[in-house]
Amino acid sequence: MLTIPRAIRAIHTNVVAPRLTKFTLRAPKRVEVEYGNGDKFSLSAEFLRIHSPAVDGKLRSIGGEKVISGRRHVGIMSAEPVGNYGIRIVFDDLHKTGIYTWDYFFHLGSNKFSLSKDYIRTLKRHGLSRDPGRRSFAGCSSSAASS
């Protein structure tokens, strides 16, 4: 049986998006897309990174749930066309394996509010943050480094 979020995602990803009319990369922080029906979406680098369509080694799987944290300040380094159906985004955390189709951009833009709300709720539930974790120096704990 599908959970409610998975069922909603399945419904939305099966909807055929209108034709893409404009794609603008506003590196390093956002992508803007416009569609033939007049819909326009501005999607942040963080939002795109956490909703990458690729499986990534830099995520946690908690109870079977994909959770990516600490990406508040991630940036977009470039976007490479993939055929005539999408792009590959290269992020400054070196993630570059996801191919974002024009239909997937439409799904993300159309559901931006609920996806963002669900993401924040998931982070809170698992005690995670949008902010990157602090790095400790070799041989020092973070408390020793700050004293």
C-alpha cells in the first residue's frame, strides 16, 4: 500500500506538464522555468538539491525515507543539457548525477509549498537541520576547537 505522500507524488508525476517555453539559470542560487500555460517557477538551489531525482551517497536513509540535510547554502555551478527533455545540474557540493526533466521541474514548481513544508517537517522529526554541520579539526573535538 502506498503512503499518502508517495501516492500524491505518483499522481503528480504522471501528469503531463505543459511545454517548457523558457529556462533561465540564475547561478549560483536559482533556476527559473516558464511553461506554455503561463506557469512560472523560481526554484532555489537548495530546493533542487534536496529533490534531486538521483540516488546520492550523501544522504541518510531513515526508516526508508530519503533525507538530505545541511544544504541551505548549496549553489549551482552549471547546468548541462540532456537531450531535449531536461538538464543535469552540477552543484557546488559536487552532486551531479540527477537529470531534471522539464516535467519534473513542473512537478517541483507546482508542489513547491507542500514539498518544502514536508521537508522541514522531516528534518525536525529526525533532529536534522538545513544548515551544514560544523567540521571539527583533526584530533580536536568541536568544544576544544572553540575554546
